[in-house]
Amino acid sequence: MRVYLITHPESAYSARIDIEAHKIGLPVTIVDAVFIDRPIQEIPDYDHARRMFREGYPMLPGEIGCFFAHRAAWQRIVDDGTDTALVLEDDVVFNPGVEEDVVAAMESLEDRELLRLCVLRVRQCHRVRSIGRNGRWIGLPNKPALLTVAYALRASTASRLLEASKRFHCPVDHYVNRGWEHGCIELHLQPFPCRHADEGITYIGDRTRPPLQFHRKLCRRWMRFVERVRWRLWHRQCMSHLRKLQDSD
């Protein structure tokens, strides 16, 4: 097992992130953050046309760079032959005394499972399995969640994420939710062992969205409705798969 830390030398969090990354007691590999310095329409892996059709506005350069950094982490996991990995962004802060539970949760992961250790909004979850001796457990969320500041996955899961993201049109934390595309099951470790260091520092950029014409809004609402239906259908498939795993145990 290994930690893959996404950061860069001039990070505002550099003073503490080395300590945070080593708290879990696993070896750490640095993955360089990615910064976009050319027009986004010229980036071949970014599907600008699909993004504009679905959302009505482009991805931000910072969002694209963030996606590339996570793809680089997945590629390193596959290339290194790391069985199970913990991917961290450099603005994560771990709670005291969570090391044993995090490692136990990583060891419990099955093929195709991606375990989020922190999200923006806590979701109700269906309990899948208990972890450690401190009351933590892994659950399947009943709604999509956002944030990729800390998550664990197996190499086979990283390979699936890589294969399905050769062309992408949404931020990486949205992409993780799209299990019907990549076949990975999003799980949450409860209670969360870490938090996002929200100190007003971001490399994504200004997230203010431009106003949309009425027909654009209608199109976006329809596409989001379709995606909610697809997510719900995928959620049912995940429930069925996890129940079979529980029955086999």
C-alpha cells in the first residue's frame, strides 16, 4: 500500500502537507499538480463540445489541471503495481488517531471500489462493512457526493478510471460519481477521518458561472435529470452487487 500525494513545490500547504501525508504510516509518492497554460479548446483529452452542450459553459483551466493530476496519480498506481493506494490532495487534514482505521479500510477494499474519506456534504449511507475497533464503517451513499481531497482505491479501480477518462467533460469529483461509465463503486468511510482545509486558497480559480440563456438552462436541467436517473439505476446495481458480497461472506 502507498500514498500518492498531489502537490507542487509552491503549494500554500507545503509547510504541513508532508506531515499529513506521512500520518498514515505508508510510503509517499509525490504526483505533480498540473497547471494549464494554453486555451482549453486545444487540449485533446478535454471534450469541450460535449461540455458546452451539457452545461452551457466550459470547464475551468484549474478543473482540467486537477483532472489531469488525478489521472497521473491513477497511472502511477497502475505503473507501480500498487495493490491499494490512498490518493491525497495537499489541502487534506487528518484527524488524530485515525491511522489504524484508514489502513484497515484500505485493506478491506474489493475490486472496483473507490472509498472517499471526505466529502463536501455528508450523505446517508447503507452500511456495507465495519472497520477497525473505533466504530467506523464503510457505506454506500444514497446520493452523489463531491470532493476528491482523499480517497482510497485498488490498482484495478485506477485502471478502470483511466480507461474511461481518455476524454472527459466534467471535474474529477463529478467523474468519480459516474459509475455507469467507468464501472467503479463509490463508498464512504464513516465517520470521515479527515477534512478539507478550506482556507480560501484554491488552484481551481474563480468558480463564478456565466448567465445562461433560457434554452441553455432547459437543456442543462434535462441532462441533469437524465444523469440523476442513471445514477439511481447504477446505485441499485451497486446495492445488488454489495449484497451478494455480504451473502458470500
